[in-house]
Amino acid sequence: MYFKMKLTFVLTFLCLLSLKTFSQTWDTHGNNSASLGNHMIGCNVPGATNDSLLLISHDSARLTIQSGGKCWFSKPLGIGTTKFGNYMLSVNGKARAREVVVNIDVWSDFVFDKNYQLPEISYVADFARANHHLPGVPTAKDVHDNGVSLGEMNKILLQKVEELTLYIDGLNKRITDLEAKNGKK
């Protein structure tokens, strides 16, 4: 419970910082709010339930906090930055999490399909020597300039691991065939 209270306080404080409206008047209507006004913190306002606290700025709910500890932002949030791009959360600095879940539509299991054309290893080696990265993997400049999508990068890395598995399996078959030819096992 202490953690939820602390997290709720921190998120409320971050939201207030991100609004940049300290110089504007804030209404605190409490449980009998009749009008939204331009900026307010209160309960029992349109969009809130009896157990919710809303922070409204520019006639739009920015933060909702429920008594059970759930809270959400309806507008982009910046921590250490005001540059959001197309992102709901932008952090300029390190972030720590116990777990990050990234949803992605296509996974790399297609490598094991019968129709998948595994690139020749000589092509992969020549490409890597010429371009200083593997085929299908972003360049260092691309990553520097645009960042990297964790879901997409994990998909690409898994594709390369699965391709390596197929290369190793092919080499293992060749070694087994050569050993059988030479009478060794």
C-alpha cells in the first residue's frame, strides 16, 4: 500500500510538472464540482467515478487516479523532456523496469517454414564485410538517428538466431555425412 501511495504521489507530481501551468489558477472543487473550468483537480466531475481523482487542464483530463492505485494519463507525458514526437511517454534519461512487454504482430517463426529461403552463408558474410552489419539489421547510423524499436529488434535478432540454428544444422548434417563416408563416428 505504501508503494502505491508513493507511486500515486510521484505520478501526480510528474503530471503537474508536465502541464507547465503553475502560473495559472487551479480550482479544487472537491466532491461537489459543478463546472470543469479551465484547470481543476477534483472528484465527481464528468468522466470521473466516485473513487477517482481527476487533474484537468485546458478543459481536458490529463491524469486520472483511482483509489485502488490505478492511474493513467490521457495526454503525452515527458520526463526530463518536452519532445514527445508521436509517443505517449518520452524519457530523457535512464528508465528502470522489472519487466517490459512489447506487442508485435509478426514473429520470426517464418524462418522454419518450408518455403523460407535461407540466405547462403557466403552471401551473408560478403554482405557483412561490405556493409558492416547483417542483412535485415539496422545500421549503427539508423539506430543513432532514429532509435530502435524493442519489439522489432527482438524479432530481427530472433530471426538471426533461427537462421544460425539452420546453418548449424546444415553443417552438422555435412559433418555426419563426411564421418559416415570416412567410416568414423
